[in-house]
Amino acid sequence: MHPTLAADLALLPELLQSASDFAAHGLSGVDERPVASPAEAPEPDPLPTAGVGARGALDRFARRWEPGFSGSTGPRYLGFVTGGATPAALVGDWLTGAYDQNGAAGGGSTVDALERETVGWLRELFGLSGAHGGAFVSGATMSNTVGLAVAREWLGERLGVSVSRAGAAALGPVHVLSGSPHSSIAKALSVLGIGRDRLRPVPLLGGEREAVDVAALAGALESLGGRPAVVVANAGTVNTVDFDDLRAIAALKERYAFWLHVDAAFGAFAALSPARAGLVDGLDAADSICVDLHKWLNVPYDAAVQFTRRQDLQVRVFHNESSYLGLPDGTPDFLHLTPENSRRLRALAAWFSLTAYGREGHAEIVERCAALADRLGEGISAVPGLRLLAPVRLNVVCFTLAERPTAERLAAVARAVAGSGEAFLTPTVLRGTPALRAAFSNWRTTEADADRVRDALARAVEGLSAAGDA
Ligand SMILES: *Cc1c(COP(=O)(O)O)cnc(C)c1O
């Protein structure tokens, strides 16, 4: 063994303790560290020839890289939809690395049963029936990709071809219909050989709504003349967290042949709030469902779950055929269900958090985030110079400048807020109007944090006026 490696082996308990102390110190200050990093990235170092050992690496990390890390795990990083990591989820994630199990299949371990138990808990959390099988993947993009891959195989089944054997071209042109799809849907269609251009937008309900007009969707399906299609319904759009009427869309299956995929990346968490669960009414009727876990479940990157009612088709797509892996029968091993072969045991962090806090603890995070979004929405309405672009439906506040809401002026507001270290928000465009979004999904965020974000915004808008123009 290399002497540095041997020395580290002898020191392993002390090294883990040092890493733990370092992380504990960093996290104890996360409420106050600048939310977006002001630091420039260091120049790349050459590949080390003789290494410095784990302690030396920790020192170097502390000096060169840690200062440039954002406070994204803290309470006022409201860009994109960015969850944090609950204490138990972090413990689970560390142990995932420590035990370094391969989640591909059992292989002399009970890890596959642990993943199945966790998938079952998640199914229950989101109100899904036992008809949905599921597996962990790396994020909602991958979850959408898996769901649409199963959809593609289903289209083949309807048309009498095997896509997994003959390729996507055997399908001819595919029709994918959606109201306000997330950008990852187009990416998934590109990856799957269906093609980004096959995504056909369906008109939305009027006014500020981002939900699909179900009558227009029915019309679009009618115009296909009986050709099977894929419908991507959206449960929680990123700009204004609008929800398609899932029950009404599912009811269209009585008249038209389509695969219903629901992107519920963070919207599925509405199911945890009795007052808001109606937003995802009908979710169980989907053929495949995407739910992100590194967002509102607050497990560390990267984790999401995908569900489908047609695991048989999923195995056709992802079956890993080889003499030593054996044929899946009964309960398929996870390597036959997802794009990966060897896989990180992502389920463990979710298992820890669900075990530690239960349905009640996670429901409290959802309720609190929704209440904080309401609070910031009210606060922003009271800031002269700002106005809401949509009502706060769940956990995102979408707003713009009352006067001259140009992309440049909104970017100046976002920069000023980030530069103050107080908060981080991301820009968007809603029906042609440049806007900013504040998304709540972190377990740490409090009312005081929401008020600090409002104050930072008010100062940034004042600065804009003081500067005359931007
Ligand atoms: C975040 C998000 C995605 C993509 O999620 P990743 O985890 O970043 O891959 C897809 N759909 C919706 C609705 C999202 O909010």
C-alpha cells in the first residue's frame, strides 16, 4: 500500500472526525454566510504527483474551494427550486459513502430491500396506489427521461413494434402534448430520439394561468385521428406553480389513447398539506410520475424518484442483458429499471429523513414553506416599485418591477440582492414579462428570513431608483 494511503488508513477515525468538525463549523454559519459566493474561483492546480494525504486535502479544500461555495443549503437561497439537507438526510448521505453499497441489485446485501421500502414510503406520502412501481434516479430530469422512455415503449406496444429492439424510428413521428412543460421534457425527448420538435404546445387557460386548457388538449388529441400520443401534464410549473387539472386530463383516456406522464417534481409535495392536496388530485391516475427529492424532501443532491404503472415496459427498455446478470423475473433488480447499472444507494438519505421526521415532520416543512411564500408575497405587494405577477399558489413568489420591468433592470435587482449576501433569486420571463422568482423549499427557512428577503429587495429597488436608471 502507498505509504500515504496506509497512514490515512491508520488515521481513519480521526480523519472522519476532522471532516465532521469542519462540516459542523461550516453549517453552523450557513445562516450568515453570503448566500451567493462573492469569491472568484482559484486558478486550476496541476495534478498532484505525491499526494498530501486526506488531512492535507482537507486543508487545501478549506483554503482554495470552500470560500467559493454558496449558501445554497441555507435558509435564504431562493433561486430555482433548491432544497437543503435535513440533519437526518445528511447523516444518511454520509453513511451512503461510508458503506459504499452498489444499489444495482442485492449482491449479498439488503440494499435493494431498503430502496423498495423507501420507494413504498414515498408512494404513500404522495397518495399513490400500489400499482405504481418506482426507483431512485439522480434528479427530475432523469426521472422525466425514464418516464418518457416507458411512454415510448408503450407507443410501440400500441403500434405493434418494439422500440427497445427496433429503435425510436420505428414509431414514425411521435406526438407529445403539453401546456407548460419544464425544459427537461424537451431535453428528455432529445435524449430519447423522439426529438425536441415533437413537443407540441397546447393552449393554456387564460389570464395569468400556466395550466393547460383541457378542452384544447382534447381538441389536440382528437386531431390525431386515433394515433396514440404522449401527454405531459404539469403539477407545479416553475414560474407560478400552477397545476394542470390531472383528474380532467386522466378522464380524457376514456376517449383517446395516450400515455399520461406527470412532472410533479416539487408539486407532488402539495399532497402533504391537507389544504393543498386538491392541487394534485388525480395524480395516481398517471402512467408515469416524476418527483424530485433533492428539492422539497430536503435530501442532498442528487436524488429523485420515478414511478410507473408499467414496470413490465420499463424492464423492456432498461433490461441489462448479460449472462452474469440473469433475467429479471418477479421483482426486477434496479439495474433493469433505470439508465444506470451500478448505482449509488440514494435511497438511504431519504430513508433517514423519513424515519427521523415522518410524514408529520415533512408535512410541516411543506406547510411552513407555503406560509413563507404567502408572507413574502404580501411583503412584496407592499414594497413600492414591485408587483406580483401571479397569486402565490404554493411555494413560489413570481414578481416584477411596477415600472419598466426590463430584463436589465430586473437583473440589476437580482445582482444587488445577491451582492448584499442576503438572498439569491433567479430571473424568469412570464408571458413576455421579465420577472424574478423566490422559491421556498428549504427546511431551515423562518419568517425572519422571509422578512430579510423582502427588506433586501426593497433596498435593491430603492437603489435602482437612486441610480436613476440601470
Ligand atoms: C427542477 C425541475 C425539473 C428538473 O429537475 P433536476 O432535478 O434539476 O433534474 C423538472 N421539472 C420540474 C417541474 C422542476 O421543477
